[in-house]
Amino acid sequence: MKLSKLGRALEWMHDHSKLLSRIMLTVMALLVIANFIFPAGYDRFFWESWPGAGAAYGLFSCFVIVVVSKFLGYKFLYRPENYYDNESKPNELTGDPAKRESGDE
Amino acid sequence: MSEVQLAGDAVAQTGFWLHPSVVLILGALVIPLLKGSIQQGYRVALALVFIFLVFQTQSGVYGRFEFAGLDLVTGRADKLSLAFAYVFSLITLIATIYSLHVKDNIQHVSSLFYAAAATGVAFAGDLLTLYVFWEMMMLASVWLIWRNATRTAYSSGYRYLMVHAISGVMLLAGIVLFYGETGSLAFEQMQVTSLPFYLILVGLLINAAVPPFHAWLSDAYPESTITGVIFLSALTTKTAVYTLIRGFPGTDFLIWLGVIMALWGVVYALLANDIRRLLAYSIISQVGYMVAAVGMGTVIALNGATAHAFSHILYKSVLFMSVGAVITMTGKSKLTELGGIYKYMPITFLLYMVGAASISAFPLFSGFVSKTMIAEAAAVEGIAWVWLLLSLASAGTFLYTGLKLPYFTFLSKDVGLRPKEAPWNMLLAMGIAAFFCLFIGIYPAWLYSFMPFPVEYNAYSAGHLFWELQLLLFTGLGFFLMVKYLGGEHKLSVDTDWVYRKLAPKIVLSAASLVRRTWRAVMAALQVVTNGVWQSLRRTYGDEGVMGQTWGIGVTTIWVVLFMALYGLYVVIF
């Protein structure tokens, strides 16, 4: 299938994702370093004046969210995909009337 | 919390005012009479007329009349109601363009009725008008779910209707009691007056999808039609937010409800496999910010709630529209079945990313100038936990809408899908909405100019930029470190709708079976008794019984002759 120009540009980026991720990591490092040089200027909460606090909290948040969500999922919330399927098959929900009448449901 | 008065800038106007909702409703009724490109042109023109009527409305009180001794106001236009009406009218045009190719008059008419009703709620100056439009929203919107014409859509639409019917009944009961107590129907900030206050509040909270009353949203929206969900995601929860801002600012416990809501949405969105269900949970998460802001009730918080509702409607529509385009073009709606289509649908992909950057609150995108306002309100109030938890939810938002969904839908492994790019009308609608996302992010003064209170807030301060950028980029780092645990799974997650989808049927069915068994046992016991009576009767009168036997003719003749002889003897003797 023929790709559009935009599609090809994105494909090029996709193929060079190693390079792009290195650039991104450099930018992120520079961002934290910049935060050391230029203070955020807020001190309503004590952590707001700490340089790099956002970065630390971002990593922490990501980790907490993934671990807590997956824990809740596997422990309590996950069900098979057909869990609610009986709703579209009324007989399975209320029991087969024929069986019900013979009393051996 | 400081008291905030919203009323004030609406003064009675005597001028003629055409209610935009009435025009839209009457206009929608003509749609079924038209066909083909004439109908398409008419629908766009109608949406444009609607936008024009909404935007040319000046602050004031219009459409005031007496009905059965009640003072009704159908057109209370102040800055708050206008902000919501503006964005409702914009989204009506965007969603109309997006659904231009759809040939389904029922959907077209009901979606415009729905938009008209939502705008009617925003303009309602009294509780009765509000209630009428509230119910109209429910009745119109359910068709956008049912017209998807699947069995699951039918049953989840029915549940949607039931839940909203309960919300409507609570609202109505609250309104009646409120009128009884105060003698007024005016819809202004509610004073805590016990029962009516809470009845109305719960009615509104159900529509705002606040846990545990939120499951109707994540249940029904993913089952609705591809185009209908744009209206759904924009209107119902946001009218509820509007009514909360208007009626219940500064209700303390809403802060915590909002925070719970924001985090609840994050957890479920992260577990979701269906891409529209993921986005539905992200609505719940985002509305959580607004509810928390209403709870804070300060000037900056209420501005933040309004601004966030405004930008939310636009960026969420971009997300739902691009995901809808993916579903239309590939026929797949699960993360586990998608992947590798970015180069075949590059425009859809990039527009999705604009929406994702907006919802994640990246600088220069709309979410940044509205979401940080709510965080700022928490910071000004000095409520650290709220601030931290909302930041956590913010990281989560980026994690599932900005990373998980696009990564596993568009990038990730190539699963062999070769879709074409979405049709032009879908791309155009997405483009318009994405334009607003960027425009608001780059020029927030436009958005701030129609907030309910004057805005003295600068989103682009060094502190905000550093915090948000670091938070988001390092969340991204975390994502790529844990990416192999984050793909979709062939599972669904049970939510509070389990109560009425599993538990309640189980209780009803076991109650039914208990009644059936008891009835049978009683009947069996009765049978034993009647059987006993029957048997004893049989012993006497039955075939073998003394009284039931038949005698031969000879014997009978002898007995008859004997008795006649005795009778003859009697006559002769006496």
C-alpha cells in the first residue's frame, strides 16, 4: 500500500526512534539542570522550591499508578471478556423456562 | 472557603430573544424531509445558525413568563451560562461535520435535540425549565446508544436510561421539596436546607458520573455509535458540571469526591482494553478535576472548572473522533487487536496526539491553561493532598491517553492492518477541534475572556512550566521502562455497575426461585392433606368401599321385593 508523504515522514521517525529517544532524554536532563539554575519561584508547598521535584514525582506517579492499578486489576477487578455476555442471552440469565418447569434447573 | 456570588451580571432585558434551543429543535424536525447532499448542507447550516444565535446572545434575562403561578425563566444568560452555551454550540457544529457521511435520520434528529436540551439547561433560570431540558437530554441521548444496533448497545442503553431516570426523579423530588420550603423556583446557589439540597445534589452528581454513580458512563459510551459518542462525551457530564458550579460552589465534600473520581478514572482507564472505554474512563477522571474545583468554590477554582469544562469538551472530542476514525477504518476497537497503523492514518494519528497533549496538559495545549488553574486553586488554598493527588491523576492521564492508547493503537507491533486514511469530513471535524485545542493553549486570553469571573491567572509561569513538563516527561520515561506490562489484556474490569448487572439479577432470581420452591412445598403439603381426605372418601365411597359397590340385578330384586313385602305387611297390619 502506498504511503502518503506524512506517513513516510512518520515512518522515518519510527525507524530512527533510538536517535529520537536519545534526543528526548537529553532534553529531559537539560530540563532538570535548568530547574537547578532557574528556581521555580513558588514556595506554597515545601517541595515546590526543590529543583527536579516534578521529575521525581512524575516517575514516582507512573510507578505507583501502574503497580496499584494492576494490583487492583488482578486481585479484584479483572474478569473474562465474556463475563457479561449472558445479558444478551436472556435464557442464561433467568434460566431456561423449559428446564425451570421440570424443576431441575 | 470564601463565599462566592455568581449572580450579578444578569440584568432583566426586555429585548426580543430567540431561544437557540427552540430554533435547533424546530430545525432538526425538518431533517427527515431532506435527502442526500441537500440534507448534509442543511445540517451544517443549521449548526452554524445555532452557533450564531448563541454567540450573539448578550447577558441578560429573557423569555420570562408565568405558568400556573410559577415564575419561569427560559433565558438567563450570564457569563457562566454563556461559556457553556458557546462550547455546546461549537461542539454541535464539529460533531455534525464529523457525522456528515452518516445516513440515519433518527441519530441526526436526536443528537440535535440533545444539544438543544443541553443548551436549554445552560440557559435555564429556574429549576422547572432545567428539569424539563434535563429529561429531554436523557430521552434524546439514549438513541445515540441504541442506534449502534448491537445487542450490547441495546441493553446498556436501557441501563443508561434507568440510571438517568433515577437521577431525574431525585432531581424532581428535590425541586418539589425545594419549592415547598422556599416558595421559589429560581436556580441560584443552593443554601444547605437538608433534604431538597441533597436530593438535587445527588441527582446532579449521577449525571456528572461521580463514583459510585458513574458506571452508566463507562458502560454506555463505548457501546454508542461512532458519531454519537462525540455528543455524549461533550454534553451530559458538562451540563452537570455547569449546574454544580451554579448551585453548589463551596460544598466541601465535593473536593474529595472529585479527587476520588479523578483517580478512579485513572485506575480503570489503565486497565481498559477497549479504546473507547479507556476514553470514557478518562472523562470520569477529567470531570473529577471540575467537581473538586466546585468543592473548593473560590473564584479561581470556579474559573478553573469552567475553563476546564470548555477545553475538555474540545480535546475530548478530538480524542473520541480520532479513535472513532480508527474503529471505522479498521473495524477493531481493542488495544490487543490494533497496532502499527500510524503510517496509514498519519493525519488521524497526529490529530489524536494534539488531543492527547491537550488532555495531558502539555504547555501550548488547551489542558495546560485550564487544568493548572484547578491545581493552582488547590495550591492557593494550601490543600497539599488534593494538589498532590491531582498531580498524580495528571501523570496518569498522560500515561493512558498520551502514551498507552496511542502506543498500542498506532505504533507498537504491526498486526497487519492496512486501513485507509479517514474520510475528509472526519478529518475536517477533528482538525477544527484540534485547532481550538492549540488556539486556547497558545492564546488563553480568549478562553479567559468569557469565564464567570475576571481571570488574574498566568498559566505560563516558570513554576508551572517546570513542574508540568518534568512531571509529564518523566511519566513518559516510566512508561517506556514498564511498557511490556502495559499492553491491553483480554479482560474486562468490573465496576460498580456490577451491582445492577450481576448482583441484583442474582438476588432477584434467587428470590424468584425461593418463592417458586416455597410455593411448590406448600402445594406438596396441601396435596398430602387432600390426598388423605380423598383416600378416606375412596375407602367408603370408592369401588371397593361399602357405599360404592354395585350389586347384581338378582340381589337387588331380592332386596326390593323384601322391602316391598315389609311395606305391604305394614299396610295390612295397621
